Amino acid sequence: MFRRMVWASLRARRARLALSLVAVMLGVAVTTALATLALQVGDDLARTLRAAGPNFVVLPAGARLPLDLGGVEFLPPRAGLRLDETAVAGLKTGFWRNNVLEAAPELSLEATIDGHPATLAGAWFDQDVPGAAGWRTGVARLHPDWQLSGRWPHDGALEVVLGRDLATRLDVHPGQSVQLATPGQAATTWRVTGTLGATGREGGRAWTSLSRAQALAGRPGQVDRVWLSALVKPPPSHAAPDRRREPAAYERYMCTPYPDNVAGDLRARLGGADVLPMTELIAGEGMVVRRLNLLMLLLALAALGASALGLFSTSTAGVVERQAELGLLRALGATSGQISALLLGEAMLVSLAGGALGFLLGVGSAALIRGGTFGSAAQFPTLLFPVAIVLSLALALAGTIGPLRLALRIDPARVLRV
């Protein structure tokens, strides 16, 4: 009997209940879409921000660095210190190998170009890494935002790319030749294959292949540093849990890609090389992600609040319209529990339907947003479906409890008096 009454009531109020269903559906859809994006936007945004350049640098153990990692030229390793070129392949052998995105070994030396002093940097530009099957990396992939006019030098050739500021100072264009000399070696003719539209110190440097720079420096197979881009989470504000007192918490901490954890693992794999995270850059990226997640949370709360308010309005209007029906039920002996079950049952059925539809709409919207923004499709968040159902039931309760109290205060004698 109860089920028949609920279905009859739903059929009799299809238009008003459709408004309730739309309110719940939109609230759940917005929340599901934002939750789906929040679960994946951290890595998405981190990968996007990685286009800004490296966030780690690998140096020979004991090498000295200036304090400002971002804006000051690195000093060459001190005497007796060396970093093998094979260290690049070692980056893909550790626990965090999937977090390592791009890398570029570099060796720099002082030179003169057409009589002007300049820094000549040898690097990989875009090549397969020996010993790391399937990994192709280099400066071009590490800095996709750099604008190159022309092409990168061929491996081992007497070719050079000039930074824009250096090219302007020398008044040299791609296709022309320059006289390049290094300490202890006479000037030779080099072909300018391109100009690099980078800013800062990169704009005043010259670039050649790593093998050619190693030959000029007399350091075959050696590099000064390896620039590295890796997916990490911002460093936590608290210290690592005690390993003996909280082993589970310690394990979770160590299995989280914090900069120090990634650096420590890479350091062990590279035989003690210094792996230094650019802390300020990583912290800035983490702040962007946190603020974006906070914005999504606020938008989700606003959407749920609007849905609850819409459901409350339609439920209150429905109770006002049904005063005579509810008064008759009370006069026939219906208890407060039975009246409550009737109204809550109607609201929950509508909310469950709205929650299921809202989940599908939210997942589809998230896929469209994420695909258009980050260039990849979103995964189907199956685990969010129970959350969407719970949210829809919570909306049903929040939007019905007020009208339910109004319904329970109806006086049968007053509303049935003709």
C-alpha cells in the first residue's frame, strides 16, 4: 500500500518533481565534475607547469652552487669532481622513474665568439638516451616553451645556436658563420644554425652539441650538471613520521613523491651525486594547485547549496499544495512517522534519480573540460558514483526536513473545514 501511495503521488506531481530532479541533478553534476577534475588536475597541472623548465638539477657530489638556482649561472664543478653522462640513464632506474619526465645533461665552458666573450653550453637537444630504452629527451623537450628560429646543431658538428641577446649583440643571423675560440684553442669557423628566443641568462649563451663541447673541454663522457623535470608534490609542512613509532605513516610519507624523497632515491641511484630540488619553484606550483582545489571546493559547495535551496523551495510549495491531502491522511489515522516516510520516500526517489543522472552529466562535463584544457581524456571515476548517491540522499534530507516539519504541524480540523 505504501509503495502504491508513493508512486501515485509521484505521478500526480510530475511537473514539480521534475524541478526537484533538475535541481539535484545539476548540483550533483557540478560537484562530480569538479571532484573528477580535482582528482586529476594535480598531475595535469604539474605536467603543464613542467613546460616552464626543470625543477631539479643533478651535480657531481660536492659541487658548489650559487644560492639562487633560478637566476644565476651555475659554477663549474671543482677540481677532481665529475659527473658521467651515463647518469641520465640512471634517472629511469629508481622507484620514481615514472615521475621523471625530461632531462638534459649540460657542459659549459667559456668562449669568445667574433671576439666577444660568451658562455658555450653543450647539451642534448632531442635524442634517445643510451641505456634507457624508449626514453627520448633533451633541451628541446625540457623547455618546450623556448622559441627556436632555425634548427638545433647536429651531434659533433661545428654548429652553434645563439641566444637572442647574444645574436643581437653580434648582429648574426641563422645561416651565417662566426669565429669561435675556447681557452687553449685557436678560433675556428662555426655555422650558426639558429637563434633561441629564451629569456634571462639563456638569451646570452651559445649552444652546441654535448659531444662537441666535451671535445673542446677535453672531458669525454663527462658533464657539469643534468637538468631534470619530475612530477612531485609540494614539500609537507611537517617532518617525516617516526619510523619506529609510526611505521605505516612513515611508509606512506616515503611513498609520496615529495621533493626530498625523489631527490634521495635519485641520489642513491646515481652513486652519491647531488640532486637538488628547486624548492621555491616547486612550492609555487604547489600553491597554484592548492588554490585551484580550494576554488573547486567552494564552487562545489555553492552548487550543492543552490540545489538544496531549490529542493527546499519545491518541497515547501508541494506541502502547501497538499495540505488537504496530508490533513485527510492525519484524520484517517496516519502517524507522524508514516507521513514522514511518505514525504522522505518521494524526495529520496527523486534525488536518487537526479544523483545518477547528475553523475553521468558531471563525468561527461569533466571529460570535455579536461580534454580541451590538457589534451588528454579523463578516466571514468567509478569510485565517485557512491559519493554522488550519498550526496543526492543528503540533498533529499536537507531539502525535505524543513517542509516535513511544516507538514507535521498541519491541523486536520482546520484544513478539512469547508
